[in-house]
Amino acid sequence: MPSFVRGHLYAVLAHVGFLVFWQLAVSIGKVPTYILPGPIDTFLALGEPSYNWLRHTWITALEIFGGYGIAVVVGVALAVLFVWIPALNAALMPLLITLNMVPKVAMAPLFIIWFSYGVFPNMLIAFTICFFPIVLTTYRGLVEVEPELLDLVKSLKGNRWQIFTKIQLPGSLPFLFSGMKVAAVLAVAGAVVGEFIASDSGLGYFLLVQQNALNTSAMMMALLLITGLGVLLYGTVAALEYVFVTRKGISP
């Protein structure tokens, strides 16, 4: 069995084992459903049509993937500008570090005041939380290129664009994907925080509504769906990393 397939098989077995342990723990321990439902009771909540799972999941997915996508585009573009214009890096990088120290959760109410509530402000919160790791790791990858290699390309009359596309960008991919993996986790947190503060749809909003009703099974199902969206985003990034980095043997 190939190591790649074997590694994923182990991961699947670990998740199945966790679900079995969870079900056995609540069954043997006779834990009340309103405290901790088992996986069976949790998944049965998916059959309730009044919960409108599809709509809430779609809204949260839009916020997570939208904010994350904007962060990747803006973060990579800004990192490239920092490399091409050192003065811009000297001026803006310290400012970005300072702004990154501001608690994004504390800023969420301000976003609601400035942009009302809904998908866009929650997407913006996800963007602000996951933006900085992408900028930082991409910039590091672009500047950590062997000077001898750059001198060789310059001696062959390579222009800035050729140096970037042939040398800097491929060499920065391991760093970029590392930042994208960290950002994937943060994007999920950012979108859900926005839904907690002010929203009328999404899985975070649904979770709060069910909390007031003490509907623990629906709350657990909402948590599993949020987790599933995060795993989907992280898995997509990992798959792209395998295609563009691991399979091609690129290393930092």
C-alpha cells in the first residue's frame, strides 16, 4: 500500500475510532442527551427540516472561503510588493505587525457598526484574522532565495519578472502554503465570531439560537458542520501543497 494512501487510511480510522469512543462513552456512562448527545443523536438532528441546515451551512461557507480567498490574494500581492519595493516594506510591515496585535474579536463590534451585519462584515472579520500569516510567510519565502542563484539569473540578463516567476515564486511556495494552513484555521474562527456577535443566519448564529433552546444535539451538529468546513478548507490547501510542492520535491 502506498505511503500516501496508508497515511490517509490511518487518519480515517482515527476519526472513526473517535466517533465509536464518543458513542460508547455516553452510552455506558448514561450521559443525558441535553448534556452530551452521542454521534447517533447528533446526526439524527440533520433530519429536522425546520433547521434549514443547507442555508446556514452555505452562509458560513461563503464567509469562510470568501474571507480566506481575499486574504490569500491580498496577502500574496502585498508580500510581492514588499520584496519589489523595500521602502514600502520598511514603512508598512511594522504597521501591519502593530495592527495585528489588536484583538480581532474586540474589533468585531466595530465592523458591525461600520458595515452593518450579514455576510460581508463576517467575511471581513475572517479576512483580518487570517491575513497576516499569509503576508509574513510569503514575504519570508520570497526573500530567502540563495544570492548565488539570483546573481546567476541576473548575469544571464534575466529581468525582475523572470527572477520572480522562475526563482522567487517557486522557492516561496513551501512558506506560502505553511501560512495558508495557519490561515485556514483562523478563517473559520473569524467567520464564526462574526456570526456570534451579529448575524441572522449561518451555523454560528444557529448554534446560539439552539443554545437558548437547550437543544444540545443540534448544537453539536452545528459544531461538526463548522469543523467539516474547516477540514474541507485545510484539506484543499494540503492537496494543493502536495501538487505544487511535495510532488515536485520543492523544499524551503
